[in-house]
Amino acid sequence: MRIRINRAGAVSFVGALTLVCFASMPAVAADHFLTIGGGDSPTYNQVSLEKNVQFFQHLLSDVETPDVANEIFFSDGDAGSRDVQYVAADKLPRVNLVLARLFNQEEGVNLQYRPHKIPNLSGASSREELRKWFDRTGARLGENDRLFIYFTGHGGAGGPNNARNTNFSLWNDRSMSVVEFSGLLDKLSPKVSVVLFMVQCHSGGFADVMFQ
């Protein structure tokens, strides 16, 4: 995909959120939404990430038509494992607290895990699932369609040889870099407008997908 930025294009940075817009055509044929969320393991998959995805689901239901395309990839998908970390509101069993103090490991002693509560998932937030989506669905997006990609999770810094090549976490896999993600975007038609909402640390590096 080759990207040209005109006067309608915009990039803004707010904290850990990066918003990147590639606007190429004034007329929009159809809107498509791709949501990616979660950490790389239950320990780094906090309940706040689950809440972000749920909020985005509710937001779309309020502003879009019921049949709008919104495919969601989150943590382990429909595997049903205890993949979300949360702080237990109940009082801890005394034996847990005693053992934590005995081994000097009180930090995080009230953290527990449960399966996520996100309905209508398309799959896990894994490299394989994302590649399949861009090969199967992304490649079929039509002329003047608009694709919104929302990522909420964790991100990392670029390497010493390319500090701008930052990354975001994938479930049970190594992270995906800006360069690799750009390769997925290249599968889209050049006439598809793309809007990225990147909500993770080091998200600013993903503004580089604007450039060839």
C-alpha cells in the first residue's frame, strides 16, 4: 500500500495514544472496524484493556448501524482460559497473606485471573490471526472503503539501530514492529483510507506507517 497525505491527513499525539489518519478520497463507500487488544500473557493482560474493548464496542453500537463490520481480536480469543488479570475486591484468605509475608512477596498478592468477557470475537490477538485477516478480509476492501484500526494493549521501544521501529504486544508471541505492521497494511488497496487509533506505550513510532 502506498500512502499519500493530503490536506485532510492528520497526526496527533496525546499521552500514550497515537491517532493517524490517511485520507485519500472524499467519498466513502463503507466503514470497516478492526479491533486488536490484550497483552502478551495473562500477567500483562489487565482488566483495563478488556474494558477499553468493551467501551469501543458500545461506542460503535451507539454511532454506527447494527450491520457495521467490526472484527475483534483479543488475547486468547475463544479459548476460555483465565486470561484477564484483575484486583480482587474480596478480603484475602489469611493464609495467603501470611505466606506472602513469609516469602516477602506481598506485592500483587491480591491479583487474580478470570476469562475475558468480550462477546463476538473473531479470534486471538496473535500474529497468525492478524495475517489471516489482512489476507482474507483486508485484501477484499473496496475502492474508497475506510478502515479504522483500534489497538489497545502494550507497546515497546525500537531497537538501537532503529529507535522509531517501535512495536505492540501480541498474545503468546513476540511483538509486532512498525515495519512488520506496515507490511500488513500493504495488503490493502491504495484506495482504502486508513485511520489508526494506537493506545499503547511507544505508539508514536506507528505514525511512520504514513511513509513509504
